[in-house]
Amino acid sequence: MDELKNLQSMGLTLPSPAYLFGAILFGIIGFAAYRYGKKASDIVTKWGGIVLMLYPYAISETWQLYAAGFGLCIGIYILRR
């Protein structure tokens, strides 16, 4: 419990369970898209998968995580060959 207080005093907070679930979900979808794009030699799907795996590190709000994730998934789906 003291460790949590130390983290909070330094300005760090733990993410919510919804954020963690979204980060894992979009990471798995991104990994699948990357594998599919690599196998099919589809550069858009491959790089879209990489972006899906890495973008949660740049976003801190849960609603932004889901909005960007769904947007990226739709973009990959529309732009794939």
C-alpha cells in the first residue's frame, strides 16, 4: 500500500481495468493484423498492425484508447487489399 502512495505522490497512477483490457485487446488484434499482413505481403495491414500494438503507449485516456483503436481497425479493414 505504501508503494502505491509513493507512485501517486510522484504523479503516477495505475490504469483502469477498462484501459488494460483495451490495450491487451488492440495489441492482440494488432499482432494478428501484423501476421496476416506479413504473410499476404500487404504493407498497409502489416504497418497498421504495428501501430495497433504500439499506440497504447502514447495514449493515457481510456476513451481515446478505444476511439483510436476502433478507428485504426476500421482503417486497416477498409485499406486492405
